[in-house]
Amino acid sequence: MGFPVITAAANVLAHAPGLVRYGSKPLRDLAQDPARLEPLVARLRPYDDAVGYGPNQAYIGNLEPEALREVPRPWFGAPDRGAPSEGAFGDLIGEAELLGLMKRCDRARLVQLDEGILAAARKGLIGRRLATGAELDALRPAPADAVAQAIRSGEAIPLWHEGRIAGSMARGHEADEALTANVLLENLAAKATGVLALRALLRNLEGRLGPDEIDFVLAGSEEAVGDRYQRGGGSLGKAMAEEAGLGRASGFDVKAFCASTLYAVFNAAALIQAGAFSRVVVVAGGSLAKLGMKSRAHVAVGMPILEDVLAGVAVLLERGGAEGPAVRLDTLGLHRIASGSSQQAILEALVVDPLAKAGYRLTEVDRYATEMHNPEITEPAGGGDVPAGNYRLIAALGAMRGHLPRDGVAAFVAAHGLPGYAPTQGHIASAVCYLAHALRALRAGRMRRVLFLAKGSLFLGRMTELSDGVSFLLEA
């Protein structure tokens, strides 16, 4: 049968300026100094600016990432007001639609929304074919006094839209810190944007596959769904599949920090190769905790807060023989315990070793998809241009091995690298966001091979000082 193949992919975004204050960094900043709220709110951008922002257009498939090199910086300086919110890979929905979808995904009935938000959500989601009227008919608006009472009592936090309170999110338990309103809001935002990605994927597959033809779902998001006894137990993958109507599927979650989604892709391929399933979907919702992560730096230099969108991805893998590029499981790259944590050691394990298995030189790979963080977000906060740094290191390794001339680093980066365009949500930016673009290019014959590599930070959990990473070759 050959190796499993990727046959479809979806990339979606949800504009969430009202949720930025609940990102981990803004939430801590505002607790220390509530006066920071006013300048934060003043720098939130309107929906049309988010839609017209070049990196967002690249993310949803209306612009090739390489085309951003020709767009003058700052990219936020001149948003394309005529740009569509519907993309080749998926949509960029507005905040009213996001809140309505979160309400739809709220099985515990903890979200209350007013009539205006629900009406806007209904119109948008039905118009985009991301929800049915029957699904949304069951949603009932909350009386304004009920929302206000829940917030006053401390049982709920307010949900904001265009500067006003449009609803509330209640806690799930009065004494469980894993079920506070803030934590549940993070989990629900991840679930809703994952469902959004799944529904976009199914819409893209109309006429070929239906929801009941998906066997299994692996979720690679960054949230930790659980309670006080099992704080990260999951399974959001199964919950997303339920909400998207995948009635025959089962599923579970894959956890590996920023590398989790790419780990999920190779696990999906391995399950298919083993004969356990014929079709597996990998899905990941957005990370609310990372909204506004660099917002203080953005406010300080007078730029809009660009970390105002939640991202989602969904990828369908099938048995070999279907139409699509193959996941070369024989080229799997892993950061092993003995590898070491230097950047050179990580790239040796994730780039040089996999290509050596396949017998390819570095120049025989068309593109390298790595940490595709948007530099316009990271540079003001001192993080530099992350993808550019990675590409220079890969090129330097190639020069050391004689794969390219010593003075060929810049040319290699231009030919085989990509400008960063993804939101700073690590599990999304770490390579998987490029799968939809790679699938399109490989099918069109514009490329033959793309290497996907993701790095993780296991030391963040304080259980080890190890780094982590995974890579594989996608080949037409």
C-alpha cells in the first residue's frame, strides 16, 4: 500500500480581541496593575484589519507565505480592506461567531450570551456553512440581569465584545482550581476552534467523504482538560469529534508541548500503517493562554496587538493509494534523550538524520517547515525572527557537510525557507500550519519534498531539563 498519505487540510482563524485580556500574560499584568487595561483595549484592532492582515491571509490560504517577502513591513501598516474572510483552507471568523460556536460547544451550560451576539453568530456560522440552523436553534439568549448577577456573585467572568459585556463564562466547581472560569474558558476556546477546523475540513471534503467515514481523531492542542484529580486527562479529541458530527470516530489527545501536533500527525500515519484505521484526522484548536503574550511590547511601541486570533488546524490522513503526498515514516526524526539540547544537536537529529535515512542532501528538499512564528509579533518583544534564525542554522549545517557552498547560506534560506506568518501559538506555528500549503504545492507539482520539524520544551513542566522534537518528510 505504501506509506499513509495526507489528502486534505484546513486552517482556520477566529478573531478574539475581547478574550485578549484573558491571555496568561495580560491576565497577570492586569492583576498587578489594572491601569494597563485602558492602553491594552485601545490597541485592539477591528475585525476588518485582522482579516486584511497579510500573515492571516497567508494562514487561511489566500496568499502564499513566500509572497509576504514582497509586502513592505510593517505588514500591519496597510491591511487589505478588500481581502476576503473566506480562505482556500478555511475561514477567519469574527468574535460574535466564535462566542456563538463556544456556546454551541458548551455541553455543561456554563456560557451565557445575549440575544445580539447569538443573532450575529447564527447569521455568520450558517452563512459560512459551519453550523446548521437546527444546531443553533437550541441556543437561548440569557437575560441581561442573569449575566450581570453571575458576574457580580463571582461565579462567572464577563465575555466582552466590541467594548461591552455580551455574556459570561461560569466556573465548573466552587473549589476545584482546574475548573475555574478562566481555565474552562481556555479549554472551551480550544474545543470550539478545533471544531471550527474539523467543520472546515469536512466542508472541503464534500462530495468525497462524509463525517461517518472518519475512523479516529487525534488532538494535538496545548490545553490540559481535567479536574483536580486528573488535571490534563483529556480527551478533547473525542469531544471535538462529537461536536463536529463524526459519530463513528473515537479519539484521544497527544501531549508534547509545541511539538504535540506534529507528533499527532506521525502517530496518525503509524496507526494507519499498522492497519488499525483507514482514515485518521489530526486536529488542534487555539491557545487562549497565548493571546496577547507580547501585548505589553506592542503597546509600548504604539502598534496594534497582533496576538488577537485563535488558530485551528485539521489534517486528514488515509491509507496509501489515495491521492496525496506520503508521510515517509522511514525518515522519522526524533530528538533522543542522548541528543543534547543545543540548537545544533536538535537540528542534527531533526534535519540531518532524517535526510540521511532517505539518501537526500539538504538542497534536495524544496521547503523546510519549522517554527513559523510571525516576526512582526516576536521582534518588538526581543524574540527576533525565529524562522529566519532556524533557516540560517540549517543552512550552516548544510555548508559544514558540503551540501552547499560556504557563501551559499543566504541563497539557501531564500530558496528553501519561508517567512514566518503564524500566530504565536506554538503547537500551530511549529510546522503543522504549513501542511495545507505543502499539500497544494505538492499536488500541483511545484514541489516534490517538504521536511516538517517541530521542537518542544519539555523543561517547561519542571520535570526534566530535556528539549524535544520530531520531524518527517512529506513526499509527492
